[in-house]
Amino acid sequence: MPRFLVFSDVHANLTALEAVLGAADGLWDWAMCLGDVVGYGPDPNEVIDRILQLNAFTIRGNHDKACCGAQYADFNPTAQAAVEWTFRQLRPDNRAWLRKLPGGPVSNENGYVFVHGSFEDEDKYLFSSEEAERSLDLAPMPVTFFGHTHVQGGFVRENGQVEAFRPTYASGELSVALALDPTVRYLINPGSVGQPRDGDPRAAFALVDPERGGVEYRRIAYDIAAVQQRMEKAGLPEPLVLRLAFGR
Ligand code: ZN
């Protein structure tokens, strides 16, 4: 069965995306993007062009909707400023591509489900075990991939108990393997490529080998300062610039 690359929340950060693609080179047969391609970062057109080049199957995130003209009144002022900047930058063809992105959940013949936020609502965050439980109940297949929180890890339900988990990297380590137990249900978050918020500023992604039943969580360092410079030049809000270095 073909191996795949799964990634989410690139948020218009081309440098982080290129680092991920370099680190994953030769290790996947197809690619899945869980949404929030744009918003926050300085490279919306470049990131969309690169994802089209990869032929990655992409579902939409809340920022993708907002940046191509949907309402975003519930966004905080910083996010709103980034949405407005992104909307102005986007080429018409890329705006049209964003508008046509399908919403999750989608599933594929390998037996996985993909959503941006949660199973029942693409805009809902799954931070706690309580929030995750409903998605674990509703998903028709044992393994669902999700994004939106920018936190690498996920949830597992074993014997009725839902537990959150996070991969733990030893210093300098780039990957953490998770063997999937076929009798257990999982929600798996590859983390965010372009704006991690789990305390590790390195770009996050995951590789999946369905044949071996394994998920490999990965991190890769990228040139954060170069992205921050482009953001400053673009006049994007300072808190968005600063947070990249902290991974928060
Ligand atoms: Zn996001």
C-alpha cells in the first residue's frame, strides 16, 4: 500500500514547507494536506503553487475560507489583519482554487479519514480528551487525521478511555514512531508546518506507512529569521512574526 505524507496548517510559510518536503523526500507516494494553506504567513501564492505542484489532496481550513472572501468576524484582530493582507495578495486563480477546496471529512480507499478541525465541524478545535471523544465516536474508520490546533500528537481510545498523547523528541531528534494498534481508535495530528504552537518551533509533519501500520511524527528546523523578515517587509502584525520563533 502506498506511503503518504500528511501535513497541515502551512499558513503561507514557503520556507517551512520546503524544509518539510526536503526532509520527506523519497519517503512518500502521495500527499495529503489538512487545510489552512494560507493565512498568517508571507507566501500565500507561492505555497499554493507548490501544493499544486505536489498534487497534494487538500481539504479546506478556516483560514482558507476566510482568505478567499468568506466572513471572518469571529477571528481575532491580528488574524483579521492577516486575512485582509492575504486576500489582497492572492492571484485570482489561487483565490478560485481556495474557494473550490472540499471540506472534510473525506476518506480514502486506504481506510483513513481526514478533517481540518473535528469530525463534525471543520472549525472546531480538538484540544482535550472530552472534545476528541465525539470525533472518535463519529469517525467511520479507526484512524482519523486532523489539524487546526497546530499541536502535534493526538488522541487514542483504548478500552473506552480517551487519552491525549504527544510525541516526545530527545534533544536533536527528528522523528518519533507510533505503531498503530488495529483494535484501537486514533485521532492523529501531524502538527503545523508553518506556525507550530506546541512549544517546538520546528516545522511538523507526519509520514504514514499503511502496510506496516505505522505513523512517523517528524520535525525539521527551517530558516525562521528569513520568514520573519518577509513578514516584516509585508507589514504583517508583529505578534505573528514573533511567535514563529517560540513555537507558541
Ligand atoms: Zn491553522
